[in-house]
Amino acid sequence: MKLKMLIVLSLVLGVITFTDACGQEFGVMGGLNISSLTGRVYSSPTAGFVAGGYMRYEFSGGWSLEPEILFSMKGGYMSEESAANLPVTEGLYVPMTGVLTLDYIEVPVLLDVPALKLPFLSAKLDVFAGPAFAANVISRQEIREYYNNSWHSFTSNSSNGIQWFNFNLAIGGGPTFNLGTTNLGIEVRYTISPWSAVNTGFPSSHAWNNNVWSIMARMSL
């Protein structure tokens, strides 16, 4: 746990140091996550929030580099139908439903490219892409299992099996409006991880990879 927090702190301090050294625009951002865990188990989406801050450093030609620090809620919903695809032990199947919540401190580092100037409100349309490094800080499981002719519920805050570090790829875009002393942006972002968020002990076909659509607003300070 100490090593985990040390690495998270190092990521955050690294972004802050870079921001102080060469930042041109600072701001806050937040919005809605629609997340799921791809694979054969957690397949239905759940909603959460995402919020944090960003720095933007502009290069010539309108390109910019944008490090961010975000608190991002992810996870997925497991229905009885998707749970039926779990590997069967000794021919037994226990019907279940549940929600796996995974909350991260995430540090995206995005390359922003101007795509189009819009002829109103001094607006422009940008697209961006880049890696996002995430550390799991909260994990929670809410499970309902059917046995002995009734449903039984339990909640666990255990991080057993949860991969604390997750590497992601982010891509998206949206308009930015110049409102005099501030910039207001709206974006749609898709973030996916090639790494499983959970060590299931099962083959890779049962990997649980974070898969997130985000709708966010941003405002420069």
C-alpha cells in the first residue's frame, strides 16, 4: 500500500511540476462516465462521475500537450445472464447479479490537434489522443447470489484481485468556445485499457478490461 501511494503521489507531483514549468492554460473539468468491463462477465454499463484539473501547453501550429489529473469512477454491472458465462466448477452454477466499482486517480497525457475553426463564438473543434496512467484507490463489490431457494446480498471493500495500476488509451474531441476571459470546452472521450483490471485467475477470454465513455465540460481559470 505504501508503494502504491508513493507511485500515485509521484505521478501527481510530476504533472504539477511540469505544469508550473511550462503551463499556459490551467483549468478544471468534470462530467459523466459510462463504464463497463469488457469480456464475458461484467458486460453492462454503469454510471459514475469524473472530475479534476488540466494544464495546456500550446506549440506552434495550434497543437498542444495536455496533462490532466482526474478522479475517475469506473466499473461494471454483472447480470445473471453474463454471470452464466463464468467458468463452471464441478458442473455447478450459482445465479448472481452485482456491481463492481473501481475508482482511480488517473493521469492522462494528451496530444491535442486543431481540426476545424467554427464560424461562431470564436470556437474551434479539437481532437486528441494519448496514454492515461491510472492507480486504483477504491474498489467495492456488491453481489447478490441465489442459493438455498433465496437471494443473498453482500458487499466487500476488499482489493483482493484488483490490479492497482492500469494503463489506458484515450481518444476524443469536442468544441472549445472563447468567452472573453475564459475558455469553455465540451468533449466526448473514449478510454480503453488493454490490461485486465482484475486478476480473475481465468484465461484471457475472461479478462475484465476498463471500457469508458465520458462526457465532460472544462473551463479555464
